[in-house]
Amino acid sequence: LAFNLMSKYSPVTVSVLNTVKRALIICFSSLYFGNIITSTALFGTVVALSGIALYSVLKSSEWHSTVEKAVAVVRIGRGAA
């Protein structure tokens, strides 16, 4: 399974998927076993899921094209077109 994922997606995407998996394991195991999530674990899970959300936004084609346009404008302004 890991080899198939690595052959189809970038290493960063696979790393993000691994982070999602870990965060979900923490949440579901605490619900299943009735464990209390500490504030540190909750904070870490929120940070991980926020990072995943940010990655998804930055990875989107609309954001990517906007950044490319901004970089092109800066290059033209500097005379590096």
C-alpha cells in the first residue's frame, strides 16, 4: 500500500496523509477506549489538522496560479522577465 501511494503521489502528500492517519488514530482510540485527551495532545491534533488544511489550500490550483501570477509580476518589476 505504501509503495502504491508513493508511486502515485508526491512525498509531501504521502507525509500529509500519514499525519491525518495519526491524528485520526489518536481521536478514535480515545473515543473507543475512553481515554482522556490531554490538553497537549489536543493542541497537537489541532495543529496537525490545521497544517493539513493549510496544505490543502496551498496545494489547490487556484492558489497556485495566484502565486505564479504574483511571482511573474515581481519578476517583471525587477526587469527579470
